[in-house]
Amino acid sequence: RQRARVHARRPIRGLDPERSSGGPAAMASKALFESVARDFRPFHTNSVNVAAHLVTTPAGILGALWAVNALAGSSWPSTAVCVAYALSLVPFLPPRLWAANAACVAGLTVAAASLKPNLAWSVFTACAGYLLQDVAHWACAEPTYAGSYSGSENGLNKLLEHTYFLLPLCLDALCHTEDSVLSWLVPHNHVLFCKLDSPKQVADRATIRDWVVSQSPSTDHTTHWWYETLPEACKRPFHDIMTSDTMFNMFWSDFKKGLYTVECVPKMNEIYVSSDKHNFNSDTVFYMNHTDGPWGVYPLCGLFRCMCSINYNEQIRTRFPFGGKEFTLSDGDVAGFDFNREIHDIYNNPGKANKGHRITLKLHYVVYPTCLGPVGRMLAHLTTWYNTAARFTFVNTITPTGFWKFMAWVVLAVTDGRFRTEAYAGWTNVTYVACVAAAAAFMRDYRVFVALTSFVHYLKYIGTYNKRTGVSFGQFKRNVMFFKTVALCNLAYLYYKHFEVDVASIALLVGGYSLSIAATRALGIDATYFGVELGYCQPKFVTDFPYGTVPHPMIVGGITGLLGFHKLAGLRAAFPWLVPVHVGLYIAHMLQEEVFDIYKPSNSQEPVAAAA
């Protein structure tokens, strides 16, 4: 349920020339920039493209500044150019945008004066910055702004304006993208659904259903027919369903067409006929919480399994606990989910029983950024290889005897272990922490580990609160609890390592974290971790202590406890930046909640009563 504010990207305040201060000349100058910005934004709607521009554009400018310094034999020319450029933009830019641009220019000025590469490297950096902008547009499937005016009558004027305003245009575009850069930190809910109900699809399902019934599948265990072994009369309608527009449109509802590519993976497809009997065999897996594949850490791409019901079903319900979705998939219903990441199981609806077999198609698709074709297809190959190997073990453990009874136990044990790791830590999170630990060990510097693992949960708080739609609540809660635990373990270890009796420090720790624990108990775990904001919990007034007594008790308690760590002299001397960064990010998120408070009438279309 949507309870959050409308998620239109907010422009930088003051960007509208009608709201800018100054006389007619200033208004005209700001109107010029706004006109160029309006033309520039439609070509830079993707946050990945804009983020790439915020690397390539400064790199190109820095290369040009280095070249000027190399030719002049001094850093003064680049400094003068930067100061003059920043000041020249004062009439054109709104104050906040000018300040952000000036900060970037200041950084470039320092870099140009401090680093002194030779002329060849300077020219290479400038050219690379320019060319990589086109690569970013290609990778994100967005046309270039330059292409819109190239060859036109006023093309030269457009080019000069584009070049002059390029850096502030990129900063402005960051505030007008379709998706925020912060959304990169958000676990998206990619449990999909569609309905195959066209006359052709109804007929195709009937053909498959009639063929399956004619094979008299067992009622004692599940039955599987692999797509590549099907007779042509059954394979053809299966193929037509797999390649139908309905199936692909289901993916385009979540993944931007052009930016992403979706391809069928037919070698994994099968017809699956379920059974009620699953007494300690591989069929038991379906009734356990599990993920289907082992490649959950594979970056940027996903392989999706789609369960398509071929006949009427009222008994079996498919559940996705992290995505907060459940389906009783009946004739023509399709649910899609990430084969390697999404936790799911099935269970029986109480008091319901199917008449005859439940017949399901398992269809598979790989989804990847269009620019990463080889990477996406590699995931398809790896998952197909795993699925083929797993089939052999699975089939032999449906009705196990002898050695295969042991293998049935192995299948169930591995499935349970993989599920528990994914549910309580997350394979991606564990892999990230392990890689950081390896890097810190290689560099022999624990500070690297502390810096790269202590603040991740704050960034996820900020990114998720900013988005608040299409979020996988279970994954979000797991991720922030995992990284918060790692951060507290870092602090606890450092406190132990540098411990000396400090009554004030101990009092702050006990008092602060006692307050946080009391606030968590009053709210409940789900509500503590944005359950209401993400629509997974019903809002309610909370009056139990400390609410109604201490304002923002969760944050006040957390900051007080952190100050207790900082009070310890040895820890403060060894890591003077650690607690201040913690507190700064805590306050940043508190301010975010204040500015975009969903309980304010201006940000919520219905009265809500929770106190957070």
C-alpha cells in the first residue's frame, strides 16, 4: 500500500527563474541556463548515465587544466581559469546549484595544482573524459544531447552553451533523473506477476494440459518433463507461451526496455506436475523456504524463473516472504522471481484440495543491462549448468533408495543452509564483508575494514527512505540489521581493545542503548525498520515509553550510545573520525525524515497515526 509521498524528483530550489532574485538582466541570465537545462535533461534521465557524467566531465576538465599547466610550466593559469569560470556563472545559476558547482570547481583547482602529469597524459585524460561520455550514453541506451542539435542552424550556439554549462548541467540533471542515485542502495522487489488470458494462450495451455494428462503422471511424487525432450505437438505451444509479448511485458514493467535486455533460457524450462506426498525426499524442498540457485552474488544481472499455471488450482499457494507477496496460481497465472536470490516456498491452503494434478510450466529468462551482454549470457550459462547438474541429483532423490537416501539428506541440508545464510545475512553482504576483510588483511590496516563496513546501513536507510516504493522489505531489513551488527561489532572490538575504566563513557553507553532498545520494543522490529513507511505495517499511535517522553528516542539513544564509545580516550585517539561520521550520518537521516516526513499532511494523502 502506498503511504509515502509522491516520488517526483525535486529540482534544486531556486532553479525556476521566476523565483530567482535580481533585476531583469539576472532574470534573463538565469532563464538562459534554465532553457539549456530543460533541453539537456531528457537526454540524461538515467541515474547511471548522470553518475558516469559526474566522473567523466570533471576528468575531462581536469585533463584540460593539466594540459594548460604543462604548457605554461605553472599551476597559476589553471587556478585563474577555475576562479574566473566559477565567478562567471554567478548570474546564470541558482544559488544552491552555483554553490555545488563552485565546490566541484574548487576540487578541480586543488587537483590541478597538486598533481602534475606530463602533457601526453593530460591530453589523454581530457580525451578519455570526452569519449567516455558517449560510452555512458550508449551503455544506458540514451541518445546524446549534442546529437539533437548537431547540423542544425543554431548548432554552433548550442555547442558553446553546452560546453560552457556542462558541469552545472550534469549537477542539475542529478536532481531530475527518473531514478535517484540513492536507489542503487535499495533492494528492489522483483517478484513479478502477469496473466496469460488471450484466446491463443488459452488454447496453448489446453494443448499442454491435455498432453500431460495423457501421460498419466504419478500421484506419489512430482513429475518433470524437460522442454528439449518434449514432442513437437507439446513443444510448440510451450515455445509460443515462452516467447509471448505478455511474458516480456511483465519484465518491461520492472526493467526499462532498451536499458535492459531479456532473453529466454529454454534449456532450463520444464513441465512440472506436483504431488501432495513429500516424505523426506527431494520434493520436500518445495515446502521449505529456499532459493533455487547458487549465483546470488552474481552482479548486475538476474536469471528469473516464471511459474505458469496450466490448470485450475486452489490448494497450493506460493509464498515470497521477503517480497511480501503470495499467489494461489491458477489457470493462466504467472509469477516470476529471481532464481538465485528470491526466497520462496509453497504450502497448502487450509480446507482446499485440487481435483487432479496441478500442472505448471517453469520458464526461465535472463535479464541484464544491454551493454553487458557477455556478462548476462555468462550468468545464463552458469545457471543452466547448475540446473542440469541439480536435475540429476533431484530426479534420483524423488524416490530414494540406498545411497540416494543419503543424497536426499544432502539436498535438504544444503538447501536449508543456503536458505539460512541468505535469510539472515545475505550472500551478497557476506561476500562484500569477506572481500573488504581480505583487502584490509592484504594492506595490513584494520582501518580499511572499519571504514568500509561501519556506515553501509546508514546509506541503505537514506536510499530506502528516499525511494519507499518497489522495495523488498525483507531484504532491506536483513541488510541493515546485518551491517548494523557489523558496525557495532567494530565498535565493541575497539572499545575492548582500548578499554580503561571511564564511568561517563559506560553511563552513556548503557543509557543510550537502553533507550534505543526501549524504543525498539515499543515500536516492534518491523515498524522500527520502516515497516509503516514501506507499507508493510499498519500505522498506529505509539504511547509506550520512551515515546511521548523523549523526542526521536531511537536516534537520541543511538547517538548517546555512540558518544559513549567516543568518550573512551584510547578509542578516540586511535579512530578520531569513526564516531563523528556515525553521528553525522545519523543526523543526516534524521533531517531526511524531518524534511520528508510521511506523517505531515503535505506528504501523505491520508491521516496516519504512528509515531516514529
